[in-house]
Amino acid sequence: MLILDHLNYLNMKHTTIVDCYPTTISIASGYLKNEQGAYGIYESPREHTGDGGVHTTVEELVK
């Protein structure tokens, strides 16, 4: 069974797996403080699929 089939079976409509960055879907961004003390958007340079590629909501985590 494919991963997306599992997500559909569990009725996880707001969960996705991102396997390519930057992505075209809307996901939360992280922030990083630079040496001057200012914050800027930070995106991980990693482009691998795994536990960090799963994006979901708090409500779906408890299913």
C-alpha cells in the first residue's frame, strides 16, 4: 500500500509528504537569528524524504 493510500485510509486530509524543496504547497517556515540579531526565514537545505518531510496538523497527530 502506498503512503498516500495510508493517509487516505486514516482520513488525514491535511497531511502531506514533501519530497522536493522549495515546495509549491503552503507550509510553515522556520526562522533563524543572524549574527546581527535579526530574524529571517530559514529553510532546511536538505532534500531528502523521511520524518522531516511529513507535514501535518496537531489535530491529525492525535489520530
